[in-house]
Amino acid sequence: MKPINIVKYLLDLIMGLAFVFLFDTRGTGLAFHEIAGLFMGGAYLTHIALNWRWVANVTMRMFAPKLTAKIRMGYILNWLLFASMTLTIVSGILISKVVLPQLNMGNHVWFKMTHTTLPYLLLILVGIHIGLHWHWVISMTKRLFKRRKTSVWAKWAARAVVLALLAYGCTTVYSNNLFSRAASSAQIIGIQTSSQGSFEKGDRKGFPEGQISEEGGQASGNFVPSDGEKEGFGERGGHDGEGGATTFSSFMKAGWLFFGMLAVFVILTYYLDKWTNRRRRSVQEAAVPAESMLAATIASEAEKVTVVWASQTGNAEKAAKLVAKELMQSGFAVSTVNMDEMTVTALSELSRVVFAVSTYGEGEPPDNGLSFWQALCSTEAPRLNELTATVFALGDSSYSRYCGFGFGLDARLEELGAKRLLPVMDCDGSFMPQLKSWIPVLLTALGNNKQPEQPPLAAGAEDGYESERPVLARLKENRKLNRSGSEKETRHIVFEWPGAAYEAGDALGVFPVQSPHLVKQILKAAKLNGEEIVKVDGHGQLTLFDALLRHYELTKCSSGLLGKLATITNNEKLSLLLQPERQEELTEWLYNSQLIDVLQEFPTALTSQSLLAMLRPLQARLYSIASSPKLHSSDIHLTVSAVRYERSGEPREGACSIYLADRAELGAEIPVYIHKAPHFRLPADSSLPIIMVGAGTGIAPFRAFLQERQASRATGDNWLIFGEQREASDFYYRDELMELQKTGYLHRLSLAFSRDQEKKIYVQHRMREEGKELWSWLERGAYFYVCGDASRMAHEVHSALKDIIQEHGGMNEEQSESYIQQMIRSKRYKRDVY
């Protein structure tokens, strides 16, 4: 937690306690009352100064149509608080008898009445203010005491306390005529503006009959205190005496009484705000077009199929569209729905659904599937007894939870009563071969009796699935971006681009050539010579050496590969490692392992056929494009980190990064393709601001974005938050970024170099430090982009974003998650993570 937030929290806590106890001069003494009152004024000015950015930003945007009603109301409330607090403190100074007697104006009735009654209005305003920010108070308290979760018993205890406080507070509000006193504050303030001169002792000019006594301004009529007040408070705020003897009991009685009244407005405001937020969310959910869209597309219930997709990079969306196309050609009425537009209620009303989903990270749903998945997993999810469904799952077997979201979705559907149409079809890497063989099985399971117009996914039917039709691009430039002293090796790679147009945000798929040295090591470990002739689909007959060099995956290892090896060998050590109870150990062993590690750890003699049967086809490596076609129409730039590491003391290398860095010669023609990323695009409205968070090579797409914004003369503000190890050696594209700042196309640049100081600083730390500014950008409609490591960086950034929304948006955890989901649905939160 940042020190400034701790200061804010403690300052507000002290102000709140002082405010309550300032109500009683008998319990605290007049000297304490005046000194604490001045402290209160200074603390309040400090509070405003600490939040000045928020005040300035909202002032400038007060009449902006996108400003939320809650922020606008909070702004007005703060001004009312400021005016009331100022009048209370100034009137107190002008009737001071202890601290500033030289400024005492004598028995000035208006000042006395203002100082006596205005705090009751303040009490209401402060209660509303705290209620609107109660989520921030709770969030800060949990973080201060390092409590992230609240136990069930603590929640019930809190509810009991709330009910008790509400009952007690309502009683004190009623018995002390709080609303009458607060209403009189405005009346008294108005009197001064309509009166001539000052009010001397006994002057009743402008006052309703019976509201001022002849004893120097002590209120009567509406201002007569209740019996309880007479007993405990004496002359509250009137400064007409020393306030009587100070006793602990009267001190606590006064504090508890006014705390109870304050609590009423905190509690009522909090629950009213909570109810309003829930009502707004329910309206938003009702506005989701999925249900009406699904209902409108029903042609014949017997022939209707809904295809729902969730995708991080676009592959699952492509698969869904291809499935939908084949189903329509076979006579089905098909609806294709983005998962973030699907609700569990709508799902419960459907009869047949095909899910096409990818997995993000270690078994998690893609961004556009998170909200649906959370709703499906909730205890309030409806039964799905009428639903028949199947899942087409895309994944990467090098992850321990291969196709984790697909298998998890299938299991949860079954738990809710859905019938399984087909087992999960999991695809490792390229999905086209599996999809081609799976679609006829799907059609049969759906009861299709019509012959499709053409074979499933015939040539040209892939709708431009680019990886099966790569083009040759000439390597034009390869230079190191790091300066001397860096522990990293990051390359700027440039290809001459003869192919179709690309867009900022797209990625380039590159097919590498494996290391000849690695291939020789593998052949030696498998007791093969490499001259064996083998058949490779689509490439005819090749020597085993050439097949391994260009067409098979050698640097990624999975539990599936170990399982295949286990069927060939009787290695007891391998069999034990694959036992279900040793899953954690297996995951650890697989980390950074390659095929050569498997063959060396579990040695066995293999035939060429058995070796290739263990391996999956070589996959292209995707790199975010670091250039804009508006500036570089005939070139494509990449930012590539050379992967080198050791495993058990042996050097290991990444397949593609080291191929590009070391082995590919300038002028070499390399098979590549454009991987479209329609979900990672700049906003269509170029006047909207964008926030880009990138670590390491995650700067690549943001370099493209900035070039695009510059070339198109976009008017929206651009903010880059970039992180690496050291500024002196790892500040990629420094000169370009400095020039963009000078020309006005990079409005804010926040840097996080983790190893330039003793305590490591990452991009998420910079986000939190500038949280208030980041929140103001979001409220202006900013798009939020993240590019970098999926396993840690993306999670930390997401967590920081959530905390910022809670802290500066005055939301609780549930509301901040809802805010983020709304950003995802409106395409304002986009991630390119790997």
C-alpha cells in the first residue's frame, strides 16, 4: 500500500473522530473544542490538497456527458461540505474565547447561531460522504491489516452491528430533532444576507418570533435541546463558557450519541448506493442482445443450433465461424454468439449448443468468457436439463492444464444437468486438421440427414486461415536493442512484406528451422542416424533429419508426449511420474523441458515411426507486430526476445527466437503469415484516449499503435506504461518515444525499471502510484491495453486495475469486477498476452 494512501486513511479517521467529539464542549472543554476545531480545518484543507487532482479533473469535466451521476453528485456534495465546514470554522474563530480571543466579535448573534446549528447539517453531509466512499474505507482497512477475505461469522457479526447502529442512530436522530436543526442552518445563513448591519445582543431583526433569546444568542424554540442533550452537552458550540467539568462519561456519551446519528446516514447512503448499482447492472444485463437475438433466430427448433465462442487470439472465433458455416450448409438454423453476450438465463432456454473455446494461461477462460464463466459457476446458475451441448477446445499441451477451460466448461455443464452431445474435442496447436475430421462426427450426432453442398472445409472454405498458406518473407534487418550491461538479448527484426495488408495490433506467425545441433542430439539419444526415410503429411518423403529439422516440434514438452513414450517403454521411473497423485511434481518437471531432456532422462531405443508418432507438427511462433502499415506498408517489424536458459546445467534455446537471432541470414526467405487480431485494435474513434501497459517485448504492439495514431493524426491522448530491467540498457525504442513526446503523440510516459533500485518496481506498481490519474482517464472513456507475460504480469496488472477502480472509483470488489467486465464487453479492455 502506498504511504500517501495510509496518510489519507489515517487523516480521514482522525477527522471523523474529532468531528464527532467536537459536538460537546462540556465533555471536552472549550480549549480542546477550539484547538481541535482549528486542527479539523487544517486537516480538511490537507484532505482537499491530497485529492486535488480528482477535484481539478472533475471540475474540468463537470458537464461532460460521460461523467457518471455518482461522481457528479459526489463533487457537489464535496463543495457543500467545504462551504459548511468553512462557515462553521470561521464563525467559531469569530466567537473564540481561548485560542484567538483577539478576533472575537463579541456577542454576535448570527455567528453564534451559525456555529451552533450548522454542524448538524455537516453531520448529515459527512454521513452521506462517508457512505458513498464506504467501499474505499473497507478496502483500505483490509489492505492495511492484510485481510483479503472476510469469514462468514464476521459478515453476520457486521450485519448485526449495522442493525444495532441503525436502530440506535434512528432513535437519536428523532429524539434530538436533527432534521429541524439542519434545516435551521440554511435559514440562519439566509438571515445574514437579508439583514442590515450586525446583530447585537438581543437584536431580533430578521429572526422568526421565538428563535432567539435575550441571553446572548442561545437558541430557544426549535433549538431547545432534548433532555438527553441538556444532561450531557451543556452549551454545545456556543462558546459562552468553559463548558463545565470534563468527565470521561460525558465525553463518551456525547461521542456515542453523535456517532449513532452519523452512522444512520453512512448506512442508509451505503445501501442506497449499493441498491442503485445493482439496479443499474440488472438494467445493463437486460439490455444484452443475446437473448433477444437468440430468440429472433429460431427458425425451426428441431433444426436450431447455437455456436458460442470465447477466444483470446481469434482462433476459437475462427473455428466457431467455420463450424457455423458447415452447419448452415447442412440445413441447420445457426446463431453464432460471442460468449460475453451470452447469459446463463439465455443458455437455459436453448436446446443445442456447440461451444468453441480457447484456454488462457493455466486453465483460465479468455477475457470475453470470464463473465459468463463466473455466472455459470455461481450457486445461482439455473439448471440446464433441456440443453444438449458439446465443446470444441483449443489449447497448448505445453501447459499443465491443457485445454483447461474447455474441459472445465464441459464438466460444469454436466453438473448443471446438460446432456453431452459429444466428448470434448481438444486441439493441440493448429486446429484445422482436427476440425476437418470432427465436423462430420458433429453433423451425425446432430442428426443431420442432408448432404452438404461440398465436403467439410473444402479448399478455400477456411475463410483465410492463414497458417496453412504462409508466404515467404525476406529477412531485411536484425539488430540488438539492448545496450552494454544488459542481462537480456532483445532483437529488432524487419521483414520485407510482399503479402496482404496487415493492421496495427496483428501478429506475425513465423515458422522456424530447428537447430541442427539439437536434431543431432535427439537422434543420438533415440539411437537413430537420421538417414531413415519417413513420410510427412503434405511434404512427401524426407530423411528423418530433415523432417525433424523443419516439420516437428522439438522444444516443447507435454504430459501427452510423456504418456506416448510410456506406452513404448517400460521405464518404471516414467510410469511413477505420470501417476495422478504426482501431478504437481510432473508440472515442475515439465517446466522448460524439451524433447532432448525427455530422451536423456528416460533413455530408450526408438524407431523413426515411433519417434514421429510422439511428436506434434511444428507450430508457427506468433510475434506482435511492432509497426504500423501506415508508416511501413512494405515492411513488418518485430521485437523478439532471444530465449536462452539452462536446464540441469545444459544450455537450452527457444526454437524461433534463436533461429531469428543467430541462424537466419539476412536475405533469407522465411515462411510467415499474418495472424489477424480483430480483438486487439485501436478505438474506431481516434479522439478517445488509450492507456498501454507493456513489459519487455510487450512494447511491440504499442509501438505500432503510436505510429498509427501519429500517421492518422489522432487527437486522443496516449499513455504508455513500460517496464524492463534497467533504463540504461533496456529502454527499447527510447529515441522514438522521446520524439513522440516532443511532437505531442505520447502524452504520458511512465517507466518501471525493476533493477535500477534496491526494491524492484514493475508496471503494476507504476499503475498504483498513478491510480488517480489512471482512473480519470478511464472515466474519460480510455481504452486499456495490456501486452506481456500471461502467467504473472497480466494477472498483476489486472489486480492493480481492479484495486485502482475500487480505491478511486469508490467501489467494492464486486462492483470493480463488474466495471471491468463492462469494459471488456464494450471492447475497452484488451489483452495480448502470451
